[in-house]
Amino acid sequence: MTAILELRGLTKHFGGVKAVQGVDMKVEEGSITALIGPNGAGKTTCFNMITGHYIPTAGDLIYRGLKEECSLIGCGADEIAKNRIARTFQNIRLCPEQTVLDNVRIGFHTQRQSRPWDVLLNTKRYREEEAVMTASARAVLEFVGMKPTEENGLEALLSDSLPYGDKRRLEIARALASNPALLLLDEPAAGMNPQETEVLMDLIRKTRAAGVTVLLIEHDMKLVMEISDHVVVLDHGEKIAEGAPAEVQKDPAVIAAYLGQEEGERASQRLKALSESQAEAAEADEPDKAEAEAEAPEGEGEEPKAEAEEGSS
Ligand SMILES: Nc1ncnc2c1ncn2[C@@H]1O[C@H](COP(=O)(O)OP(=O)(O)OP(=O)(O)O)[C@@H](O)[C@H]1O
Ligand SMILES: [Mg+2]
């Protein structure tokens, strides 16, 4: 098997923040590889280095999606896109005032042959390229399950008016329009309901079947476990585990990293609920206050239990 991408000791520091620290990993050609980890683990920072948005502090990025192996270090975002690496963003980055069709057509810009004078003179080459781009954009939209028809009027719709799940799929369509060998998806299922996530999983599988290697960041563990061939786990910028989904799921270091986060989230939710009930009690009359106070100890009561469990282990 060939690794289409290899991270070697990849490191990114922001001042004192070690966002990514000496990460080694391989993305096998033709695989679906998942990069997971708690919030702030350094996942998006890895994507930003791979796609030329951030310059690594140290390490190397070896890419084999071209005829010859090369290092991506020093390549800008445009050059990376021309090297057939495409991405979607954690926070959707569509052109909201442009139509669905034009948002996909933008994805073809890396393959354009026309020169500015072709556009100005409306040359045959420009007109032909425009026609091919429009036809290809329609085909890509159909591929992601957003086939434009007269009834749905999809291609003329402004992208901003799409439901959230369709916006995410449109971003994938735009990325696919650049004909990538490697597609990076940053939390593609974020904000999707379970039905939309199922459709997305099929699309990711279909994309891989079409010959595109997929590297994805995702918090939806069902999606990660069902569709990934290989999972790499980051925590505090460092790789803490990797392997097949079933192995990684059982890894004590991974469980600890995620449990640590969930404990933290549960504690902050308890604190929020407690302060809200106290605020309500302050405004309300005595019976309400009594009710709020009756709720409060429930949250507090869990703390000694956790301590007791820790102590007993
Ligand atoms: N441009 C930046 N400047 C300073 N610090 C940054 C920058 N980008 C990321 N960081 C920091 O680097 C760390 C890793 O952030 P990153 O966005 O890569 O995490 P993540 O794993 O993608 O998290 P999430 O799941 O929340 O998206 C965090 O501490 C973050 O605050
Ligand atoms: Mg992120």
C-alpha cells in the first residue's frame, strides 16, 4: 500500500501553545482515514498545515498524489489545490450571494485554461470552457445528491438559502469539482440530523469508490466507526493512538481523553444549571426558591460520588 500523504513529526506552535506536536501519520491511498480527538486537540491545525494555510513550525508533509513524491512544505494554498488536494472547512465557507451552480463552478478554477484576454474577447476557447464547466458542475451536484431540476430550481438558488445539511454537501461538491486525489473534510456531519448523516456517509463511501482518498475530522463517532479504515487520535496536539476503528474505540488512552472532556462538559453543565436555578430563586417567591434549592443538591451530590469512585479504584 502507498501512503498518498505522510505527516512526519508535524509540529505547529502558536507562541506558547503547542497546537500540534511531532505528529507522525500516514493516509493510505484509496482509504477513508479519520483524524479524531477532543476539542482543541489540533485536528484543524493539521488540515491547515496540509492545505498550506499554516506553515509548520517543524516536521514534513510528504505527498504522493502527483507523478513524483514531493514535500508540501513551502507550498501556498493555491499550489496545494493545484496538486489535487481539496478541503472543506469546519465553518462553512461558501459564497452566500452566489448561486448553487456558481459555487460549484468556482471549484473548477484550478483547471481553467482561459486567459484574461479570452474572457475579455469572449473567445471560442472561453465559451467552450464555460460550457464544459457548467455541465461538469451539474454532474458534480448530481453526484452529491443535489441534482438540479426545473422543479427544484436548485442551480439558480442562492447558496445562503439552502438548509444547513445541503450547504455542507455543496461545499463537498465544490471541493470535488477541483478533481482532487485527496479530499480533506473538516467535521462534515456537524449540524446534521441522523438522516442527513446517513446520506453523508453514503456520499463519502461513493467518493472513495470514485478513486478519491478521504481524510476526515469528525466528532460523530458512529460515522467515524462505520466508514473509516483507519483512525488516528490526537489529544493536546499529540498522537495518542491509531489503528482500526474497533481497536481505537477500546484504547484506554482514547477513552481517558474523551471521558476527561465529557466530565468537564458535565461539570460545566451542572454549574450552569445551578447558577440558573439560583438566579430564578432570587427573583421568585419562597415556594419557587424551595423548588430550585431542591434541584441544586442533585448536581452537587454527584461530586463526592465521583471522588469516592476515584478513591476506591
Ligand atoms: N491561529 C491560531 N492562533 C493561535 N492559536 C490557535 C490558532 N489556531 C488554533 N489555535 C490553537 O491550537 C489548538 C488546536 O486548535 P484546533 O483548531 O486545531 O483544534 P481542533 O482539534 O480542530 O478542535 P475542535 O474539535 O474544537 O475543532 C487550540 O488550543 C487552539 O486554540
Ligand atoms: Mg477543528
